[in-house]
Amino acid sequence: MVKEIPFKEIGKVGKKLLVMVAGVCQNYKEEMIVEEIDFDSCPTDCPLFRFDVEKKRNVCMENCLHNRQMKTPKVVYMNERHKYNIKKELVVEDNRLSKYQLLQLVSYHFLGVDSRGVVPFVSAKQLAEKFDCTVKTIKNNNKRFVELGLISITHYSSDLFSVDIQGYEDYHLTKMEGGTGYVQMSKNFLEALVTLDNVNSMRLAIRALLQYDNEVELKQKEQCYYSYNDIKRFMPSNINHKKIIDELLLKTKHIFDFEATDKGLFISLKDEFNGKVQKQQKEEEFKSTITGHMIDVNRGLFMAGEESVELLDSDTEDLSHLSMEYGVDLVIEALDIYIDFQRNQSTPEKINNVGGFIRTVIRNNFIKGIFQNVA
């Protein structure tokens, strides 16, 4: 039986990319009350007191909690394309991505992508099976992504290819460095997207996840709020009525809790789809699984009159992180190879970097084997 491609438990997906593919908001303006620092009343003992106002304005606005005395009504022009540094030719709302294109592009962030954005081995056959579509669809989607400048492709065979996600290295940059951030998307969320039969519900779910991350995870609010007008601005023009939006949202009720008002929606992401919550829970779960496996192994070694094989707490921590990337089943298989290696009396030296050994075993023995079998 051929193993499936291991999907990461958490994928780091760029907010800029998600905005581009789910739908960029149309430009608009709104009047809002803007809090500003009254620099004339700043205390003289402030460390920044003598700094030039323009140089310290952003720092003070983000960090000073004691001097927001000026509340000024202003008309603010909102341009989401500029906010996320999206080139005009990459805005795809006039020729939007299909359901399978959205799924495929997001899934590349779960397939062993490295820090440069390179996904080394991808099987068109296995992706097609994952998303219940044809291999031809997978290949045509890749052509579309390349045309849009979202990825580049290197082909190894008629089935296997590697992906270079464009701009992936910029996901981690700060705002000052030109970065626009990323979302920690859980595998559960990706799999929930697969179950949605309406591409507009999928777009809405992706944008709701972005809104939740921006307002709840970053600003520490309890819920995020989306007005119906905001939703209409990034959805196709035929999604133009509250009732239609509510019907689309209803399809995502297994992912989100939401409360509708006359003008908008209060939205909460359920814990089982929350990337940050899932990361914490899964790592603890994997630590427990690995510890339990070692107890069983050492019980067997004791019964056979052999010495036990011990893992340091730091080793277990490393293996739980690897389980997030490759799945705990592959890690356990590789761990058994490590145990056999340690029991071999002819081994001249003990292995100090257990995590590094396990990663090498997975890449060389399992990952390559998966694709050799597929090819």
C-alpha cells in the first residue's frame, strides 16, 4: 500500500496571497473617529520627549496608552490592494480562481514547504485523489498559477513536480520591512474547505479566517466583526444581498460560530479549526503518543533482558515538532529505526541529535519512497 503525501498539521499561508485569491476589496471611503497623540501635552520624563514628532509618531501610536486625547473625525480612503502591496495585474476578481484552484494553491503550504517556499516533491495523482478531481485539472491549475506569477514549477516526470511559492520568504517580514503577515492555517481548516461545495462559501471562509486573525489573534478581541458591505466588496457582484451572504455563511457553520445583526456579523473560529489552538493541542498530543510508544518499547526490551533506550525531554519536544510536519505515524516508524540503530552493539557512537537523525530517516527512507512508488 502506497503511503499518502504527508500534510503538515499547520500551514503558514501568506495573507497577501489569500486576499489575492479569495477576492480583493473594492476601494471605498468611510468616516471614522481617529485617535491621535496630543504631542503638546506629553510628559517631559518620556524617553521620546525630545525626538522629532514625525520620527516617533508611529511608535507612540502603537505603544502609548496614556495620551490619546485627540479624537478627530476623518474620511479614510481604503485601498486593500495597496495595503497588501498587490500588483494590479495580479488582482484576479475579474477572472476568479475556481474551487480546485483555491484548494490546490493553499495545499502547497502543507506539503513539506521549506523556508524558501520550495515544495520538493508533489504528485499530481495524489493531489487529484485528495481533492477528488482529475490529474488534468491539477496540471491545468498549475499552468494558471504560473501565468499569474503565484508559483514556478519544475517537472521531474509526467506525475512528479516541485513548486516554488513566489513571495513565501516575505511572509515573515515585519511591516516595516514590507511584509504583510501570514495565517497559521490548521489542516482541519483546509480539510473543511474541501467539504464546501460552493466556491463562494470557500472564499467567504478564507476571508473570515483573515478577519479573525487580524482582529482576534492580533488585537486580542473576543470576536471579529464583518459588515455586509465589507463582504460585498470582495465577493463577486452577484453576491449583493444579506440573504445570499447568510446562506453562504450557513454552509460554514461547522467552522465558525456567528451572530448576525442587521448590518453585519460577529464571527468566532471554532477551536478545532484554529491554527494556534491546534498547534498547542497537537504538540501535546504527539508528545504523549511518543512517550507512550517509548514506554511500550522499553517494556518489551526489559522483558527481553535488554537495556532501555531513553529519550531526553528535548528529544521528545523535537519529535513532536517533526510530527507536526510529517505526521506522528511517520515519526514513530523512523523512531523505531533509531531504536534498532541504538541497540546495535556494532554502532561505534551514540546519536546526539535524535531529531536530526529522525528527519533524515523520514526524508531518505519514507518521503522518497512514497514518490518512487507513485512514479
